[in-house]
Amino acid sequence: MNELQPEALAVGRVVRPHGVRGELVVEVLTDSPELRFVPGSVLGLKRRSGQGRKTSAQSLTVTAARHHAGRLLVRAEGVDGRDAAEELRGALLTVSADEAESPEDPDEFHDTELIGLRAALVSGAEVGVVRDVLHSPAGELLAVAIEDPEADEGEREALVPFVSAIVPEVDLEAGRIVLDPPEGLLD
């Protein structure tokens, strides 16, 4: 069971168990599911804090995958029943960044390209730094660290929906994103 490297890209999210034999309902987050979810593929597991349940596995090996009712169902080694599958609910399935191909769409980005970018308002005022990209059922959120002397560690986190209305510009070469947040989003 391999240790996850920080340069991991999400290719799927475990939505819930399916049935009693340990199948996983997976929300596909990649353009190439036929490459990522083939039997024998080893995927990393990334859990948000608070999801550190009983299992200590940092990876899983796909044994089977099939489409059912518009979702992908995946079987994995060591996930032999509903309880084991339930332990993985909400986990991201990842691949190493060096295994991933570049997105074809210019408005698509890998998580690792966004993490570390400076965040500025449309006015040019610096806001903070992108620390993480969270994948939720409602869409992606940018976790932006904002300096705040009153906060415990000198900064606080704002979750910014990664939509073009709020993040109108991503400039990888300049190392920044531009935010046009609605009132109160960064407070």
C-alpha cells in the first residue's frame, strides 16, 4: 500500500457502496475512464481530514469496472463487502501527475497546476494563495489561504467555487488567478 505523493490528480470520487459485495459507485473525474479504471490499475486514495476511518490503505487495485445506470461501478482488491466499501465513501481516487495527459480544453486544469497560484481580485488587490482544490458533488472549490492576523495560524481559508463567473481568469504563466467574488464570499 503506497504512500500518496502530493502531486496526485483526481480521476474519480467514491460516491457510495453498491450492493453487498463491495462494489463502489464512482463519479468519474477524468476524460479517460477507459484508461484509468481497467483491471490491474493502481489508484491512490485521498481522503479529506475527518475521513481517516479504520482502513489505512493508501491505494487500491481495480479488479473490475462496469457501467450501470449512468455511473461507473468499480471492484477493488481488499474491498470485499458493503462495510469495507462504506469506509471509502467520499474518497478521491487519484493517479500520479506524471501519469496524466495534459487537458485538451484550455479552460481545464489539473489540481497541481492551480495549487500555489496567487489569488488577486479583479481590482488587482492580492487576496491569498490557492492551497488545495476540493472536489465536491456540487463542483470544484478552491481553498484559498488568506492572511488574517487574528486567525490562529495567521491565515484563514476561504472556499471559492471554481466557476468562470467567480474565477474569470487563470494565468498559469503569471502564477495567478483573478477572483470576482460576490459580496461576503471572502469574509
